[in-house]
Amino acid sequence: MKKIIMLLLIIAMAFTLSACGLLNLGKRISDAADKLGDVAGALEGIGGSSGENNKLSFLSREEVEKKLNNYKITYTTYSNDEKDDAYIVTEMRCGEGYALIMGDWMTLVEYGAGRLYQLDTESKSGTVMTLDADDEEGYMGFGGFLSDSLFFHNSYDSSFMVKAGSDRIAGRSTTSYTFKILSYEYKFWVDDEYGVTLKYFWSYEGESATMEITEFKVGGITLSDMVDFGQYDDDDIIDLTDLFNY
């Protein structure tokens, strides 16, 4: 009976707790994206040849992905300067695997073996299941939330952006850009070397939101930096593979 209860609890964590956390973070990012999307039509109406010669040049997503394939990046998002209520997420990737960490919860994919873990890093328990090749390949790039954040500046016509200065974000050199249309105001800090957004801020009628990279490490990441399996007992990681192979 104890094993059955434990199994049910861990399945609940894997498919409810993590989903809620991801959805909450996604909602914050989605809310920001929705507000930005509101001005898309306005930009199209205002756009045209007048701004074409003023376009800024940024690295393409493809260029960035070639340069960033081994990293540890931590980012935080919050609204209206409520930093105490911020979402903090860490994403790591290397040739051995991929990890997404939110609080005490970790999603880990072990490349080659195709093993997908959902781990509670506090209780040292969780689940594991085997992915097929196509599903495993889906984890061999930037995660959805990190992707949305790093390429945030690419969502807009750069001809409307104005260089605002130079700053250091997460210990790295960045160039900042401002952008204003109607009652919306935006500011982006773009990494000078990798061409990704390290921080963005938007405000609209008294509301605001911020995303900021607080750790940006490139190179030297291994699977052991993501998880120490020696801290987990085999009995505390329940294999769900057979449960979903039907």
C-alpha cells in the first residue's frame, strides 16, 4: 500500500505540480507576449519604407543556436517590481543532456539513453520514463521558456529601436535599446557577443514586467553539473515506461 501511495503522489507531482509551475511561468511570459502582440497591428500600420534604412542588425536565431550548445542560464521574471514574487528558472544543456529546474523540481533528459526524469530535488525522489528518438530530439535545443526570453528582441521591427547605452547584465557586456509605440514602452539589453536578450522591460499604463538573466555560463557543463544520481536511491525513482507503453 505504501508503494502504491508513493507512486500516486509522484505521478501527481510529475503531471500536476510541474505542469502548474510551468503554466504559471508560461502565463507570466504569455501575458507579456500578449501585450506586445497588441501593438503588432499598430506597428504594421506605422511601418513602411521610412524605417527600413534604420534597421539594426542582430544575429539570427540560427547563428545563436550554433554558438550556444553548452550552457547554464538562470533567469527570473516578475511584474511591477515584485521581485519577491519572481519566478526563477535555470536551464542547462550539454552533449550529454538537458535540464530545466524550477524551485525543487527538475526535468532532466539523458541523451543517448533517452531517459526523461521528473525529479524532486528536495525529497530526492521522482519518476523516469524512456523517450523515443523523436521525442528525445525535441529536447536537443533551447527550452520553450528560455527560447522566448533569449530571442525576445527579435519579435519586433528593429527599425523602431533606438540605442540607449551600454550596461553589464549577469557580468556580461550588453547594448541596450528602447522602443516606444502608443502607450507601450520597452527596453532590451542584448548581449554583445551572443546577440541574445539578457534583460527586457516593458510598461503600459502603470503595469510592467521584467525578465533578467542572472547567470550566463557558456561551456564546461556536464551531466554531473545537472544532477548527482548518487543522492537518489533506485527505489525512490519510479519507472513509468511500461505504464505508458500500451
